[in-house]
Amino acid sequence: MLSILPLGCYGSDLENKKCISMQLTPSTVIDTGSLMSSLDIPQLLEVQNIILTHSHFDHIKNLPIFADFKLSLGSNSFTVYTTETIMNQVKEHIFNDLIWPDFTKLPNSKKPTIRFQPIEFDKPFTLDGIEIIPIRVAHVVESLGFIFRKDGKAVAYSGDTGVCDDFVNYINDIPEVKTICWESSFPNRLERLAVVSKHLTPSMLGHELEKINRLCSVYTFHLKPNLENEIVMDLKSIQTKMKITPMRQKRPIIAE
Ligand SMILES: [Zn+2]
Ligand SMILES: [Zn+2]
């Protein structure tokens, strides 16, 4: 079965609404916005692979703490899958022995806590039996979306993105995709802000949906938690035959 469990599915932190972390399997997680506060210790110890969509704080937030957790428990190292550019951004600006220790050299360089594994756009790789296709999406920094594919089913995951024809084209070219996780960060009222920060509003998402060549189930995420009610109202006004459901934390999304 192919599924995604949202641990945190919001574009910020507010009360119980948490930054982005999505569990693909017990050992593989996309982004670390809310990793530490969502899993218990045995579950955290099981996590071996982190896929990072981009360098923004809401997505890397728990990565430094997770590294410290793994090292202090004497646990095995873990692997971070991301592009070389994003890897260098995170190394230079977080694991620089100033903001946080360099966990790519701790406890020693031969057996470090964090191993970075560079991935490339459009070059599929496999984790836990799931084929993962990295897609370059349209955000203000280099950013990844994905197609996840297993057993004849596939899920498209937008990451943080504005209007992005590459993402649409991938979905249209892969007929197994019938489930899409698509960001919807701001209400229609804040479209200017969405455009400059390269995110989507429900109205912009509606235009993207018109480009898709089949009916899919769409799960929206990365909503700003303080604007959630307004965004959900705007989502309801999208004219489409597709079923649109705002993602809920801890409610699994199962590939159709
Ligand atoms: Zn974000
Ligand atoms: Zn972002």
C-alpha cells in the first residue's frame, strides 16, 4: 500500500497545527517541521531517511534536534536525501558549528550522524520499495516536489510551490497518479503575497486543476494555520469535479 501520514501539515506553527512533516513509511519522512513533537521515542529511532524538499525554516525546523537526539542515544546515523544545492544551504547555514554543530562530522567523520545523499531533478530513486521521482517546483528557493509510485499506484506531492507547469506535466504524463497533495498556503484575498512568495491560493490552485487531464483526489496542505477558516471557505468555492479535502494531521492519505 502507498500512503502518506501527515504529522504536521501547516505552513506555520499554531497551537496543535504544526509545520510540515509527512511520514512515507515508518523509516522515511518528508521534511522535519514537526518530527520531534509528533512521534514517540521508538518511532523516532525507526526513522532512517529524511527527504528534504527545501531549505526553508518551517521544513528543516526539527532536523538539528533530530540529529542531536540520534547522536545522544548512540543510535545509528541517518540519511538526508535532497539536491546538492539544498544540502549546501543547510550545511552552510545550520550545521556550521555556529548555529548548530556539524553533525556530518560528529561523533566522527567516518561514522557521522548525518549522511547527505544528493538527489537530482527528474532522476528517480527508490526508498523502502517506493519509487520517488524528484520534480523541480516553482518556489523562491530551489525546491522539490515528488511523484511517489508503488504497486501500480502513485501520489503526486507538490511541496512548496507557486504555479508550476512541470508539476502539472508530470501528473498528466503518469496515469497512475490519482491522488495529489497540493499546497494552498494563502486565502484568495492575499494572492499578491502568494505570488511574490511563490505559493498558491485556492483560486490559483483551481486554475492548476483545470490543466489536469483526469479526475484526481486532491488533498490541500501548507495552509497558514491562523487563516485556515478563510482558506477552507475559498477552497469550497473552487469550480471543479475533483474532490478537494484539506489534509488533517495523523489522518493517512491512501493512494487511490
Ligand atoms: Zn513552507
Ligand atoms: Zn518554502
